[in-house]
Amino acid sequence: MLETSIDAIINKEILTKENLVRLLSSSEEESAVIFKKAAEVKAKYVGRKVYFRGLIEYSNRCKKNCFYCGVRAGNTQTGRYELTDDEVLEAAKFAWENKYASLVIQSGERNDKAFIKKIGGLLQSIKQLSGGKLGITLSMGEQTEETYRYWYDCGAHRYLLRIETSSRELFEKLHPHNALHCYDRRLEALYSLRKSGYQVGTGVMMGLPFQTIENLADDLMFFKDFDIDMVGMGPYIEHEHTPLYKYSDLLLSRTERFNLSMKMVALLRIIMKDINIAATTAMQTLDPQGREKAILYGANVIMPNLTPLKYREDYMLYADKPGITEDPEDSRAYLESRIKMIGETIGYNEWGDSKHFAARNINQTD
Ligand code: 5AD
Ligand code: SF4
């Protein structure tokens, strides 16, 4: 009987928060129904295709102190690095030569003029190196609208800024209480990104201490209400040298956190049919096949790591982050074979922009 009720919910035109709570609470058997539906929606609306974005972890210098993150300023037990221009351009060249078509450049948060200028220059050089053809996503935290516009003018066209949790109350439990860590500012930054012309991505962590299933249903509603173009979300994974570590005994098991993450991906695909959804590294941390599973259940973007190997150990957002010793060439070959094995194709030489973004802009100019 339960089976039919899940079937009935999943095929509704609009899913309410209550529906989402019910679906997120589904058993393993019931989840299979959700995954099947998500796979159908994916095939119909965005195709069985995966886009590669070469990931460059530019720097782990960060002025913030998020309670969950190993890169936080207060963690004195990690070395700090910043890639040289040559290293960035080398990685960009690898992406370009391997037909990745897009890069994601991610960094700890800094707002000083030198940093802003440096990123602007790098964006211009990357564009130059590829005859303007390499697409660039930035993920560099909260910045002023002026900075967002400047980087857009330099060549970035997508931006990822996770809300981390859409619950203000939970957000405040996960961050220090000061102007640097402010829920309203995070929201404002997302609006500034939208105004500046970017395809806007956000995301959350799943399985955080104190987080409820209702919070996660609200996160899905948040993505929908904000009309987001892309989502990158992943399970929370504890890191020993962070303040949140002391709540580790409140956590769901790693398997439960992984399963919850897969359900979130599938439900997001069902409610936002034409957005881009990333299969993230944190999913791979909890299950070696985590990214492939996420792709089967709705994700359509993957970010192979191009950060020079010598820096990888220092970009430890959480414990056991995989790929510390995996060089870009091996990772490309491995991912290519895995993706083919699950029956999907790779969108080589295609930007793979969010179809949702394109549709919204056509509607607006009509
Ligand atoms: N577990 C999982 N994800 C994390 N992030 C930071 N710390 C952790 C953690 N302990 C994610 C956050 C952030 C991104 C850079 O990494 O969502 O936005
Ligand atoms: Fe810095 Fe981002 Fe980590 Fe927060 S989550 S401490 S902003 S790198």
C-alpha cells in the first residue's frame, strides 16, 4: 500500500513541503520509485549527458570561520597556499586540451583589492588562452555587487554560492555570530549575482548536526522559490579540527547521510527539471561510486579536480576528502569509463549551461 502512496505523490504536478518530507523519509524500497522517476525526468529534460567542469582549488586562504569547515581561518593545523598564475593557466590548458569546455575556480573567501584584481586578471588570461571559449564558473564566496560585476566583465559567467542551509536558525548554529557570517548577507549576495547576469548556483549540506528532514524539505523549496539555475550540494562530513566536530555523536551514519543526499538530488531533479545539478566530491567520500549514483539519480555535472597535487592535502574542507593523489589524466580516463559504463554520454566541448537559465532569459525578453 505504501508503494502506491509514494507513486501517487511522486506523480503530482506540484510537490508541497509535506510531500517532500514524506518522500525524504522514504524507505530504501520506496526510494527506488523516487530514483526511477528522477532518472526519467532527467532523460526527458536535460538528457542522459554529463558535463565536465575542471575544478581548480585556487587557494585555501579564508577570512571566515564557518564551524564545519577545515579551511576556516581559525584552523592553525593546515598549511596555507595560493596557486601561482602559471599553475592556474596550466590547469586551464589541461581542461581546454581535454575538451572539458568549462572550469570551476574555487577559493576560500577574501575581499581585499589585491585578490579581486588577481582573479580578474586570471579570468582574462584564461579567456585569452582559449580564444574566449573556455566557460568559467567562480566560487569565491560573498563579494560586493561591484566585484561580481567586475569578474563577470572579465569573463566569468556562472557563480556558485551555497546558502549551506536555508534555515536561518540552523545557519546561525553553524556560523559565528558576526557581520562576516550573516544569513541576510548571504541572501543579498545571491540576489546581487542574479542581477549581475550570472547563472547562479547554490547548495546546502545534508546530514548536519541539528538538521531535520523539514529543514531539507525547506532547502528544496528554497531552491525552487529562488528559481536557482544550478545546485551543488553534498553530505556533511565531520572534520576533526573544527568546532562542529564535538557534535559528531548527533550525526546520522555515513550510509544514512549518503542515502539522504541521493534522495535530495533525485527530488531536486523532479521539482526543478531543467537546472544543472552537480555530483559532488563529498558524495564520493561517503561512497566510492557516489558521483556515478548521483548522476543516475538526476545530477548532470561533474567536477574533475585539476588542482596541482602538491596542494590537495591542504584543501581539506572535511576529513577523508578523496582524490588527494589522483592526477588529472588518470581521473579523466577513470571518469570517462565510469560514465560510459552507466550509459551516459559526456558533453565534451560543450559548455552545458543551465537550460533553466536560458529558458528564464528567453521568457524575460519576450
Ligand atoms: N562537510 C561537507 N561539506 C563542507 N563544506 C565545508 N565544510 C564541509 C564539511 N565539513 C562545503 C560547504 C562550502 C564548500 C566550499 O564546502 O558547503 O560551501
Ligand atoms: Fe571559508 Fe568557505 Fe570554509 Fe566557510 S566554508 S571557512 S567561507 S572556505
